[in-house]
Amino acid sequence: MDVRIKFLGGAKTVTGSKYLLEIDDFRLMIDCGLFQGLKQLRLMNWEPFPVDPSGIDAVVITHAHIDHTGYLPKLVKEGFVGPVYCTEATASLMEIMLLDAAKLQEEEAEWAKKKGYSKHSSPQPLYGVEEAKQALQQLRPFHYESVVAISNDISVQFHNAGHILGSAIAEIILHGNKQTKNIVFSGDLGRKDHPILFPPAVLKSADIVLVESTYGDRENRPEKTEELLADAINEALQNDGCVLIPSFAIGRTQLLMYYLQSLIENKKIPSVPVYVDSPMAINATEVYKTHQNYHKIEKEYPNDYTFCNFPELQFYRDQEASNSLNHIKKNAIIISASGMCTGGRILHHLYYRLTKENDTLLFVGYQAEGTRGRRILEGEESVKIFGLQVPVKCNVKEITGLSAHADRNELLDWLKALEEAPKKAFVVHGEAEAAKQFSRTIKRELGWSNVIVPSYMESFELFENI
């Protein structure tokens, strides 16, 4: 058995994760993410796929975020017909995410056609709802720790990654003629002390390991998260303003709900309305209720008075309700998607509130290079929304402790659990400098010599004649 890996995304970027394993004549892709952020990255979604999609035999998905799943309907559109393996909770979240992504693609194409700003006379979506529905039909969901046969010689085992609901470390097990080898894909690793999710599973062995490096160059201290969140909210409310929080619909919004319930219940912030203005976030919250074995909260609150259901919490699904939030002048917390301010309902809230000096825009998640959120956070005086430059006059704050990504020390601790150094370690899913810094940290702290920061389209031999 000969094994090679090719990096089709998630290499020196935090987006577009796609890793192709060529195991003799079997092609297995780990993750199938959409490129986001910088324009040159987004344009890569439209380029011909580097390998024939119809020649890919199967896909393994680590978790539901669009930068790991959002290209799957395009792969299906271009001929991929194989099974897609993931956890049960990931399958439920992918149904929400992919149908929404497809709907947005169709709406953007229609809008471009109507307004005439596309260079094409009849702009088309990257993919549509029908391709997303077909992709969902190809899902094969399993429990954590189940060993699933992909072929006679290849299995996958999902271990909890603690990043979002259902997120997994994917262990690919190769049964060669002479020996058995394993390739471990970390996916996106969560934090050890997440209040809702269980900590990432610890693995003892890996012949090859791929580890993410989103925060591979920094430490995010979690211990003062509630205090920092309370301070930011109290300051905004004392300023007679509202707090606007761009948030990822899956994972981050539910974590915010958890903290806000705790802060209000313990009288650390005033009892003010908390508006969750994101249909996707509301749907995702329902998945938390139906997949209780994937998190630890409901066991602690059998009376259902949880982060999903507290008196101040209000879910706004329809557009009319969303628009009504524009009339609120003060004493409200508004949570809306997308988390990096790239699209969705957050845009009309930004359009309305960026100019208000009493309001606070509070970032609670990673802002990728090239996104509107990153530009605001880096201090740009105005940003373009709906074709217009909108001045940034509100207060802009950031809290990093809510990140769902393990930081440098947590990533290092996860690697330290391996009893022997792997044959090769690849540092992926991080911006170039973060990945390089974490690579140096691994070499220095663990003494591993074969640590590689791969580039897009690079290919490596992993095993020969096993």
C-alpha cells in the first residue's frame, strides 16, 4: 500500500480545508471546505477543481463549519457521488449550513443579475439548493468512537474534538499488507474547559498527524472571560447604548447565550433583552436539544432552564422582527451572524449602528484576513456595506477568551500526549505566520524534527509499500 497526501486547501490559510489522501488507487478527501476571506482565496472556489471530483471515492468531514464543508455541494455538482462520513450531530448541522449556503449563493447570483454588477450577462451561483440536498443525501453519520469501514483496507474513527457540536478528530486507519498505520487529522480542536462541550479526546499514537494552528502563535487565557464580557456589556449599557455582537451561528452564539444567562442570573449585568437575530443560530440551538449526548449542559439542568431558554432571551426569525431592532436605542444585546461580518443579517445591523457613538460592536471570535470584521478590528475608519462607505464611530471591542479554537499551549498539550513522535507532522489551518511559529514551537518544545508547513497543492509521500 502506497499513500500520498495533497493539500487542496487549509494550507497557510484558515479556510478552504481539503486534504486528499491517495491510498493506492483509492482517493479519500478529508474535509471539503469553501475558501473565505481574501478575494484571491474566494476566487479559488470558482476555479476548476484540481482533481476530477468523479474520481474521488469518499469524503470524511471533521465538523460542520463552512470552511470545512461548504464546497461539498460544488463537488457533487461536478460529479462526486461517493459517501460522506461524519458524526450524527455534524450531519444535523450540515443540513442547516449547506442549505443556507446554497440559498445565499442563489440569492447573490440573482441580485448580481438584477443590479448588473456582474461581468457575466447571466451570473450563476457556485451551486444551488438542489446540489446541497443531493450532498446531504450522501451523508453517512456515526457515533463518536465507532470504527467505520470505508473500504476493505481503510477505516475511520471519529474522536471528540470539542470545537463545536459534533466536531471530530478524524483518525484514518490503514490496514496494509505488512502493518497497520494511522493518520490523525485534528480538525479544529476546542478548548479544555469549554462550559458546554466536552474537552478534546487525547490520542496516544499517530504515525502521521495534521494539526490545526489557528491560534498557534498566541495564548488565549480563558479564566477571565465572564468578567471581560460583563465589563464590556456594562460599559456599553452605562453609555446608553446597545451591544452588537457578530457571532458564528453554530457554537459561538450558544456559548454567548450560556455566559449571558449566567451573568444575568448572577446579577453581574443588568437584566436586559438578549436578541438572537439569526435563523441559522436558532435552528442550530434546536440541534443542541436533540443531540444532548454531544454536550454536558442538559444533564446539569433537568428543569430545562438552560442557555437555550431563559427569560431575557428572544429569538428573531423573520426579517420584519429583525428590522424592528433598528428602533432600539439602548439597553439591549443583539447577537447576529455572520461572525466575521461577511454577510447575513449582521450587515444591516452594522449599517445602522456603526455610526452611533453610544453603541458598542463587540467581537468575540476569530476575524480572518480580508474579512470586513478584520478591517474594522484593525481600525479602518469606514467600511463598505451595501455599496456605501459607512463610518465607524461606535466603540469597537474584542474578547478572545470565547474562542472555540485551542490556543498554542492547548495545541501543544494535545500533541504532547502522543507517546512517540510521528513520522511526519503537518501544521495546517492557520495563517502563514501562525503556522510557521507553531511549527517552530513544536520543534523546540517537543524535539520533533519532521514538522512541515505545507503550501497549497503540495504533495507528500506518507507511506510506501506498507
